[in-house]
Amino acid sequence: MKISILKNELNESIQHVSKAISSRTTIPILTGIKLEVSYQGVTLTASDTDISIQSFIPAENDSTQIVKVEQPGSVVLPAKFFVEIIKKLPSTEIHMEVKEGFQTFISSGATEIQMVGLDPEEFPVLPNVEGNETISLPGDLLKNMIKQTAFSISTQETTPILTGILWNLSDGEFKFTATDRHRLATRAAKLEGTEDVRFTNVVIAGKTLNELSKIIPDQNMLVDIVVADNQVLFKLDRVLFYTRILDGVYPDTSRIIPSVYKTELTLETKKLSESIDRAYLLSREEKTNIVRLQTLEHGGIEISSSSSELGKVREELEVIDFKGEALKISFNSKYMLDVLKVVDSEQLTIAFTGMMSPIILKPLDASKALYVILPYRTTN
């Protein structure tokens, strides 16, 4: 194998695929990045068995030569060193040559590096994802749906299924659900042309979806998603991102969402967020994060928290709309702030069915998002 390649193109591809490298693997070949060179271009692949990422660099793009191929071939190079050294090479062009025993020589400007490569034949074959369940959606929508649900996944490995985000698609509505048993986030979107496609109980690790989110470009390109029996494949321009579907059945969360409410408040998202953030400072000192919300006779609400060492904070907030009964409720302010950080809507409704019933938050926009936080029982 012998090539010359533009540094920025190689570096960008390496950054994409390196997200699939695990530091915990006991399989030496999986600590590397596989390079396959043909006259069409260079394919980079990395895998930790749960996720695999492949990135293709074409030999030419818009009449600009990116890769000059003198001799095709393949090699696996140790990722930790390869990722760092390519970033730091001095010249805009890099020359690479693989010789006998996978000894790899890299030169750029006056810098010369010799790396010990591994046999590419030992690298695992990528999963064969064949499924007729293929959908397309805009990249910025997918990023948003991940951002607005992933914070609610469980971090406890004792219930692996809750470390994932549940996907359901039926009647053209694509829905994400995440819960750690103390809070719940759902986000849905209508997808045109998917009325005949249906899948349920597809659960993908939240950490994996966060890594995918970093790869999706900011410009609004379409992402193709192929759902197979135990794998999902995301196709983004020149990147293929494979991930395993988590084993197990996701719990039915629909029963914890009430359909009627005793109290409903509509507020400005920013003002509520800032008020709870101030109260959180004191609640954090107590390590309980407990903040109290109570409705006032004149129609507003009071947000308060206290610390035995520091004192108290209380603040009155105006509401845009108030329906129903008076209420006093305590909740985890960190959970509430996590929701308010991802809500894009300027206004939201908070709904309650009682002081020990779930707190429902609904942004007043077209996002079809809904959040549930379980309240705290406090002595006063």
C-alpha cells in the first residue's frame, strides 16, 4: 500500500471513526483503525463490537485530488497513536507506505514516522444490515430528538435496557422515549412517506446516540436509517455508523402519564429556568436538590429552597395562565433544569394531578415533546 493524502481529509475521517474505539477492549485488533486503499479512495473502519463506524475518503471530490494511490492495500494501525500523530503533522499532505510485516512509514514535511501495523485480515467483518425498514429524516431533527431525550436515560448498568432510548415508529410518527424511573422524556416527529413502515421496541444505547450526534453535520442533510433484526445502520454522506440494538423489553411508560390534570400552569420557559437555577444553588448545598413550587392566591407561583447552613431563597413568578386547584409540590431541581435546558419553546405548561403525582412538562411548540418528573415527599 502506498498513497499520498490531504491531511485535513484524513484527520476528519479519523475523528469520525475513532468514536468507535473502546479503551476497555481486550481484543488487540479492536484498538486499531483499519485502512483499506483502492483506486477509488480510502476507507477507514473502527469497531468496539457494539458500534462500528466506517468513513470513506474519495480519491477525487469536485475535481480536487484528495488521494493519490500508487499501490492499493490495507493495514490496521494503533488508534491511540495514529489519531494524535496525524493531527500534529506539519504539512498539508501526508505520504503513507506499508511494507513487509505491516511496517508502516508515514512522512509529512520533514517528519518521518514508523509504526507497527497489524494484519487487516484479523479485523472483524462489519455487520450485514439488511432490512426493508428504512427511513430518512433531516440531520438537525435527529440531533434534536436525541438531545431532548438522552439526558433521561439511566446510568445504572443493573438495568441495561434503561440505558437506551426506545424508538417506535407507527402511522408515520417516529417517537423517542427515555427514562431512569425518576423522570421520563418523550419526543415525537411526523415523518413523511413512512406510513407503511412500522417498528417497536428498538432500543439504542443513549451513549451511542450521543456519539452519533457529534458526527451529524450542522448543515441540514438527510440521514438514512436502516433497522434490521439486531442492528441499526445510519448513513450520513460518506460515513456509515452501525450500532447494536439492546436486548430486552422496554417497560410500558404510557401508564404513568396522566390524561387529566387538577392544576395547569403556563409560564415563560426562560424565567422559570432562571428562577429554579437560583433556587438550585441552595438546594445543591444540601445535596438533596429539593426545590418547592406553590401556587399563590393572586395567580402567580412561588419558587423556594433552603439550606440549614446558608439560609433560604424565595421568589415569586408571574404565570401566563393558571387553571385548577392550588398546589404545593417539591421536586428535584436538577431534573427540572435538565428538562428546561433542552426545551426550545418560549413557553411551557406544567401540569399536576396532585402533590404526590408526576409533574408533567409540555413545551408550547410543534416539537411533540413531553417530560415527566416524579415529585419528592417532604416533611413540611
